[in-house]
Amino acid sequence: MQQGQGAEPQDFERVLTSMCTEPHPQARAAAERFLATNPGDPGTYQTVAELEEKAVEMLGTIAGLSEPAGYVTSGGTESNIQAVRVARNRGDTNRPNIVAPKSAHFSFRKAAELLGVELRSAPTVDHRADLAAMKELVDEDTVGLVGVAGSTEYGVVDPIPEIAELAEDAGAICHVDAAWGGFYLPFADYDWNFDDAAIDTLTIDPHKAGRAAVPAGGLLARSEELLADLTIDTPYLESAAQISLTGTRSGAGVASAVAAMDALWPSGYSEQYDRAMENAEWLAAQLDSRGHDVFGPELPLVTADLSVPMTDELRERGWRVSKTGAGELRIVCMPHVTRSMLRSFVADLDWY
Ligand code: 0PR
């Protein structure tokens, strides 16, 4: 392997597992231009600070929020941690808990541990949040409920309006994790956004299906007031306070998020969704016709009961594939995944 200066990053030619993808060319260029800027210091780096406002506005448009609050985070993990922090700081209890479906991303476990919040995981039905199971876990110390709009392992969308209602009844925050799904969902037929339900906070990551460079995550809130609980004073900076978890942040992420959304919203993302779904449906049909038990695609993600040794052999042939916790093959049809890639993948499957 090459080291140091001349090293080349891996290409995406056989990557079927990543939730990141090749950035849009304009996003790549914008990232490079803004590499040495820090939106964590908006008093000094004003241009990137203005770009961040634009990023939040555009994310709001995508997620059905006309006056959005929020910021560009380092990724879904930070957004989810911050959302749990909002819920905890607003809750009126010494023993706060949040209730999430078992399918929620492991970043909620990090959030819970860091913030001293109990994470209550509710069983799922067909990989989707089970409302009755979630309701059973809610009590007077529940400060937040989580719904997933595009789950990491199976690409499933939870019943978000119903989860929001449960949260409202409990006097708790409703957080939706659309980190991966957020840039596909505007073109799919699910209730997932601020327009559809009484959601308080939402994770939506440009560095996943949004085709921005890493790191560009998104945290949105229905109002500035919700984020006020995250405020930390910054006495010696030109700006008075920070809500972000990290201090110095990447201007590259902010600028590339804006560039990607400028280039692709809405028609580029819509075409990208159609292509990804067609590919995922094609793959599901191919696997199904070979006798495999297939799940999906609800969003462009397919799982199948391929035996684990077979998956390991695929990895040896250079395919970057992953398994679900239950051991199924998991294929994420990101924008870099083409039909011809999938054809040669299926041909390799037939070889065994
Ligand atoms: N929420 C959801 C629904 C996610 O799928 C993920 C990450 C996160 C939150 C956390 O986001 P960050 O990783 O940006 O903090 N989902 C992928 C996963 O954990 C992330 C990923 C991306 C993994 C690229 C591998 C990879 O090559 O599987």
C-alpha cells in the first residue's frame, strides 16, 4: 500500500456497503476552497458562516421547515448526540431516559453514555419501530422519543407521526434520525419530515446521500428556542456563544454541503433517488430469483439471507459488503453504485 504524500484514496468501484459516496464535483471543489475556514468562529470566518446559514435554510427546505434552526455538524453521530442533549436539558428529571427502536443507530448509545441518559430500546416488528413496545417503555422520566427515517441496517422508515404523538403525550422531545434517508425521502412516499409530524429535531446528513464531502452532517430544529439549551458562552471570541459540540469545525463540510445542494436540489436528487431505487429493486429481484430471502428495498438498501461464509468470499474478491447484526448480506445502493457494478456483483455470486 502507498504511504504518505503519494497515497491515493480507495475508489468506489466495488463499494456496496458505505453510506458515504463520491462527492459531487462542485462539492469537492468547494470543500477544497474552504479547507482553511472555521465556521466555529463566525466572527472571523464570515463567508463560511453565511454559507452555513444557507446550508441550514436549504436543509430546512428539504425537510419541510420554512424557518429552520440548526447547524452543519461533523455527522449523524454529533447530530444525534446534540438532539439527545436538547431532550435531556429540557427534561425536568434527574433520571432522564430516551425511548428508541432497537433499529436506531449506535450513535444513540454513545449519546446516552456521554450524557448520563438511559437508552431504552424497544423491539421492532419487521425491522420497524413498534409503537406499542415504545409506549410501554415511556414513563415520567422520558425526555425524548426517537424515530428512524431510513434505518442503517434495513433502510426502513418508522411511523414518524405516531412516534411524534407519543412524544407529545409524554411531554418529551421527538427526534427523527434521517441521517441517511433525508436526501432520498423527499421523493419517496413516507411521512418523515417537519411538515408531516410534530417533530422537534432532525438529523439529515449532506455527507451521505447529499453528496457533500465528509464531514458534513446536519442538525435541524423546529425553532431556535429548542437549540438555546445547547448554548455555551464563548467570552473571548467575537461571537458570544456556541451551540455546536465541536469547537473548530470544517468549513469544507459547510461549503461542500451548499455546493452539493445548489447543484442537485431538487431534480438531481430526484433522479439520483429514482436510479438508486431501480438498482435496488433490480438487485432484490435477482437475489430473490436465486432463492434468497430478500428484505427491501423501502429506500435503496437491500438485505438477503446469504450465508456468512459466502459473504466473506465476496469480500475476498474485493467487494466491500457488510452484514447486518443478524448476519444477512447488506447492500446500500448509493449514487456511485451503478447497474453494471451490480451485474458483475451478481455474476460473482453465481460463480459460487
Ligand atoms: N444515523 C444513521 C441512520 C446512520 O446510518 C448513521 C451512520 C449515523 C446516524 C451516524 O452518522 P455518522 O457516521 O455520520 O456519524 N451510518 C453508517 C453506519 O454506521 C455510517 C457509515 C458511512 C458507515 C460510511 C460506513 C461507511 O463506509 O453504518
